[in-house]
Amino acid sequence: MEKRNSRQAPGCSKASLEKVLVFRGQPDATLDPVGYGANMAQTHAWEEGNSHIIEVTNRPLKYDYERDSEGRKLKDINGNYIQKPGTKPMEKGVDVLCALAAYRSAQRADIDLVIVASIDSDLIPALHAIQDSRGAKVETVCWGDKRYGPYGELSTEAGHPSIWITRLDREDFEATVDRTTYLF
């Protein structure tokens, strides 16, 4: 918030942080019990004592499984599905959850600014919908260097105003890294 507020033009109102909604992938407890445990421990740590501010929504990661000649997932001797070697689980639907939450938040009368922490271009239609709805103002924040994209504005489609981006640098990133080891 400090970085965002410091970059506002004189006379513009400053924002205050009221709520953080986190959407992320959750490892499968059977395929990755250590990752699952770490994910759950981190979720608990983030929300514990901060539930009035931080709300974490975990969505199961999607895995690519070995299949038989008829396309059915193969199981190991314990009855668990076999993940394809060399593949990594992927987040699916997290961007949709983020888009829905941003839109719903922007429609609330008690919210005048929604800041989305992402540069996922799949979210641009949702950001446009927020602009078109005449709900809360929408902005984005992301890690990155101005050399990798427009500094200060998110390029949008014709007919929609640009969306303000607060770009955070390496120093900002380092200051916010959760260095806790959640593996046990």
C-alpha cells in the first residue's frame, strides 16, 4: 500500500488495506503429502490471528495421469492414480476465482477500490467488467521491472480505459517473502 500510495498524484486519496483474498493451488494429499501438509500449514499460519484481513482459498491442483489404451487413469498397487513422469501439477480455475472475487468485491457499496495482485492477461475481461459496472475502481499490483511491460498502465482493449499498475521491485519482493519453512 505504501508504494501504491506514494505514487498517487497530489490530491488523490490514499488507499488502506481492508482485506486480502488469496487464491492458490493445493497439492493432492495422496500424490504429494509433504506439499499438501506445507500448503495447509502455510494457509493456517497466514489466516491465524489475521482472519479479519486474510482469507485463503485453496483449489486442488490438476495432475496429468498415466492412462491405459482406453483413456482411463492408471492406478498403482495401492489404488492411487499414477502421475505422468516429468509433469508438474497445474493451477486451474484460480484465475476464475480471482476474477469473480474482484467483481463481487467491486459491487459492494462499502468498497471503493479493488486491487488485483496479478498480471495474468486472462483477468483483463473481468477488470473491464468492473470498469463497465461503475462499481469500485480497479487497479493491479505486480512484481516486475518496467522493461517487461508498460510502467504504470495495463494495456487493455480499445474502448476501455487503461488500468493502473503499481509495479513492485526486487526490494519490495524481498521484503514480503514468507521465509517460514512449512515442511515437516
